[in-house]
Amino acid sequence: MALTKKQKKLLYINLTRAMTLDRMMMRIIRAGRMTGFYHEGGVSLAPGVAIGSFLRKDDCLGPHYRAHGIAEMVSKGVDIPSYLAEHMGREDGCCKGRSSYHWSYPDDKMYGAGANLGMPYGLACGYSFAAKYKGTDQVALTAFGDGSFQEGRSYEGLSMASAWKLPAIFWCNNNGIAQHTELSNVYPIEDLSRVAAALGMPTMIVDGQDLFACGEAALKAIDHARKGKGPFFVEAKYLRAQEHNVGGLNTSGDVPRSQELMEKWKEERDPLKLATLQLLDEGILTQKEIEKIQKDAEDEADKIEEAADQSPKALPSIEELLAAVYAPDTVVENA
């Protein structure tokens, strides 16, 4: 589906914001001010921006763990100050600083980021089944990597969604490597979308570095699911141009990955650079407008960081921690 000038501008603004916030997160974790891990987004945030920009607030979204979903969240309108505060273990975090990056935003139909590999497939089926059962036109989208697609639950989820024609969108961010395992070591095929196609699901393969191609794919998939035509599978391909998580090894098996290739990818395949050139060439934005968009994104990041810094550190009592684990006043007979 062709994008309008307005839609291209929206995508560009949201990608600028997402990449600026990702750099902010990297600065904070490197300074030792984050309580948990962070998985850098870098130049791989275009798919998440495309997803978040075109979903409605009442659509369910399970974002990819890369950059902890910040691209999807900032584009969908989720409260980023509480997202950062959560990462920093502060009381103003969405889960009062208790979860690190396993956050939850139920009011925005984003019910949590878990470390349970393969978890989203079944959840996407549940959310989309509920929408169909209630007769709404809501859709449920789950974004995942080629690593979690190796879980058996991926096949179960895709099979159920296709058999029941659920309004579910499965978005695979295929960067060719799961932590330290190359896709070619565990899969006999390059295109994971072939698995969905074998289950009778329409599919698309897009360049994950092309912001506008990702946007067109997102619109097509959402329109398909929202019209009650069943599930849709999108495979966005790109390269992970850094280590899996901050401070981890950047290896394929026990062999270091090519740093020359990483740097070349960042320089030549940066989605923001590519989108900037295209928008300038099409006359949709001027250089002055682009500079303002970048300045606004940097100002936004500064305000978010300042707000998180001012939030008190989360220091829950033992009683409070236990209250969140055990049901109160529960007596187990004959235990």
C-alpha cells in the first residue's frame, strides 16, 4: 500500500525519536545508571517504528525485545518517561521500578515484555481470538526474531491463527543471528516466511532498513487482518550490527563477527540516513525541517532523562515484595 506524504513524515519523525532515545538508553546503561540489561537497537529500529505508527491504541502489540520495544512504544504513544524510570529502578516506572525491562502498559494494550522465549505466539492468538469473539475490528501484532521462531510455540501459534482465521499479524525481524547462533546453523531455509506460507498464510518479505517499505508492509498487514481476512506474516530482513546485549560478546559461535562489516552496515544501511535522502529528494521535507525534527527529538530525550533522574529510587520493603507474590490471608488445608 503506497504511503502518503503525511505518513512518510510521521514515520520519519518517529524513527528519529526512536533512534535518539535508543542512544539515550545506551548512554545511561554505560554510565551504570540502569538496573538491568539493555539490547541496543542501533540501525535496526525501522520495523518497530512502522508497526507502532499505524496500529491503533486499542490494538494489542507485543514488541520485539530489540531496544526493549522502544521503537514500537514511542510510535504507538506509550509513556516513555515511565519506561525509562522503570529501567532505572525508580518509583515512577510503569511497574514502580520492580521489573527492570519486563514492563507492562495494559492501558495501551501492551501487556508486558517477558524473557520467556516464544511466549508471544500464543498470546497473539489469545488477543486476536478475543477480538474476533467480541466482534470488534481490533488486531493483535507480535514482533519476534529468528531466534524465538525456533521455538515450537511459533508453529502452534501460526497454525491456530491460520486455521481459525484470527486477526493476528506475525512480524519476524530476521537479522540472521540469535545471540551467537547463525540462522544457517539451525534452519535449512533462508526465508522463514515460507513456514507461514505453508500454513496458508499470506506473507511479505521486506528490507528491514527501508523505513517506508516497512511502513507499506505494516499498512497492508493491518488492513488485511482488520478486514477479517485472517492472519498475515511479514519478514523484515537486516543485519544485527552489534553484540546481542550491551557488554556481551559479538560472536558467531566462538568466532568474532566482522567488525568491518558492522561498521559498513551502520554507515551505508542506516535507515534514518536512507529515509533522509529519500525525503529530501522527493521534496517532502527540507534540510531545515529535518534539523528541527532532530532537535525536537533530542529535547524530548533530555526531558525524559531529567524526569527519570528526579524520580525516587525504588526501595520496596520485604512486606511489599511478598504482597506481590503471595495471595493474602490464604490458608492451605492439609498442606
